[in-house]
Amino acid sequence: MDKSLKEVHEHMLGLALGALAHANWHANYFSPDNPYWNELSALQAVHASEILIKTRIAQEHPLLIFEHLPKAKDEETLSLRRLVEEGRTFQFSDLPDRLWATTGIRLPAIARYKQFGRLRNAIQHFAVPSDVDVGEETIRFIYEVIDPFINKCWGLYAIDYNEDYEPYIYLLGGLIRRGISFLVSPNAAEHETSIENDWPKGDAAYRKKMTSRFARARKEASKKAKR
């Protein structure tokens, strides 16, 4: 096998997290200059999830992400060029089963994953369904599917990937106001005071759960600081 293939998952992870940051930005913010931010966020979120799942599979072996491989020829090893030109990777809908078969990991919120894939297809090929808030659906996809997945695989947090120059303040407040459950990173926990006025009224259970997550994240940050 081409030596460059052995490190391909590192490139894939960086690219996927870049797409995730773009999706977070477009789903949670608004631009008067581009009316398609929500629709773009859905495309980017699916793209991010697809690469992230393939990244984890590729960590086991890079060729496991391919459904069809180039046929054997006289060269000593399979080159990256031939793989790119002739290989074909698994499709979005097939990835949860491939992930489980190769790593034993079950993708969280699989129903949400499949439903969001259908929504992405509708947006990309037809139009946005009139009764769907695409930004809201993208946010829920990010924090119900991608967030727990990247945390389980690499100890990462979706909240840490956002293109805003103040990456936590506005994003945190928006998620809290919507009542979105998310994993709190040690970096995000430093901004807990900024959301004091954003808690949804009448949802004590949500506030209790998220307050506990912030406390856990602060504790984790304190432990790291002492090492």
C-alpha cells in the first residue's frame, strides 16, 4: 500500500472539522447578503458527517472506506492516484453499517441521520420543504449525531468548531435559547456566564442537565490545568 495512504485519515479529519465549523456558522447565524445560509448549512453538515465517519473507518485501514477498488495490475503497490481515479467510496446511506462492521461503533441517533440525509437530498435536488426549518434541523443533526460521535471517537466537541471571531458567546446563547442539548467542552465552559439570560423559561430539566454538563467541563479543565 502507498505510504501516503496511511496518513490519509489525518487529512480527512481536518477537512471534516472545517466543514463542521462552516455548518455551525451557517446554521446558527444569518447573513443578509446570502439567503441560502440555512440550506448551505445542511449540505455542509452532511458533508462533515460523511467525512468524519469515513475518517474513523480509515483509521482501521484506509481501504475500508472503498466499496469498489482498482483491479490489480503490475505495479508493486496500489497508488493513491489509482485509488482516487478508479476507486469508489461507500455512500452516505451505507456508512452507519460500514462503521459498525469495521469498528464496532454504532452511530448515535440513526433515525435522525437517515431523516437528515433525505432532507439534504431534497434541498440539493429539488427545494426546501415548506414546513421545515432547515437551520433548526441542521443544528439538531450536528448536536444529536455529529457531537456525540466525534466525542466518542476523538474526545472532540462540536461546540468548539465555529467560524465566528467570538466562537462561543453567540453560538452558546443561541443553542441555550433553543433548548439544544450539547456536550460542553472545557473551552466553552469558560463562557458560561455569558448565557445567564438565555435559559428558556419553564424548562428546569433542560437547565439542570446543561448546568451539570458545564460543571463537568469546568472540572475537566481544572484537572488538565493541574497536570
